[in-house]
Amino acid sequence: MKLSILKPLATALALITATASHAADTATPVMEQLTGTWFVEVTGVLPDGGAYQNIMNVDAGGTVDIVGGWMFGAGGMKFTDSPASITKVDGNGFEIHMFAFLADAVTGAPKGMNVTVYRGEMQDGADAFKAEADLYYLPCSVDHCPAPNTKTLGSPATVAQVVGTRLALPGTPQR
């Protein structure tokens, strides 16, 4: 008799614990949820249906570094590593503005600037996010590369889908 009562109690306790830990994750501010290292995949941009993949590091202050070799396939252009910033957080959502030079794959000379705006939302448990990315391409050369005004970018040249998966949480310094 005792065994038959213990099993439902254990199940109820497990459900309560899972619910409490899930509630704690969703109660965490989105800035804290985003802090860490992410594997990011961007789809819907390459003509052959492929995906760009990179690594994104987010610090507690909202600075984002996107690193990795994004390639523009047969076009002979390449994205540089990209500095970015979290520009907006709202509930479980966020906005990130990213900047990268489009460079000639052979000479490395800038051919343009890519401004990307991620508008995303954290997924359950804060170990993933989904976003839509608007990509804007601006003229830029070695001689003149103006600072982009994000308020007057107009319509995006491309809209992409972004999925982020957490690789690591920030570490605590050891003394």
C-alpha cells in the first residue's frame, strides 16, 4: 500500500519541481537569458538554400560579438566578424543590431556594409532563441564608408530566419 502512494507523490513532486524551475527561467530578464555563447544559424538568404553559421557571444552589458566565416557563396564576397549591440529588450523579446563589411574574397577590400537587425524571442528554458533578421546592404568603399543611420535604412534587401542554440553560459572568474 505504501509503495502505491509513494509513486504518485514522487510524480507530483517531480512535476512541481519542473514547473518551479521553468517558471524561474521565464522570470529571468531577457538580458540575463541572452548572456553567454550561442551557435547561430541563419537561413533564407543563400540562393542554394544553405545556411550561414556562426558563433555569437553576448556580455552582460549588451555588447555582442559575432564571429565565424560567413560566406556569400559564388558571389566572391565574405562577411567580416561582426560587432553588434542589443538595442531593445521587451518581455521575452529582444532586438540586436549587427554591422559587417562585405569584403572581396580575394583582396579583402570593402565592397559594402551589411546592417542586420535581429528581432527575436527567447524559447522555453532560455537555451534557444528564434529571430527574424532584416538585412540591409549599404554602399561602402576603401575611400568612403559612412556610418549607417539605422532609422533611415528603408526596406530590407533580404529577410532571413535565425535560430540560436546556447553553447555556454558565462563563467565565474576563479581566484
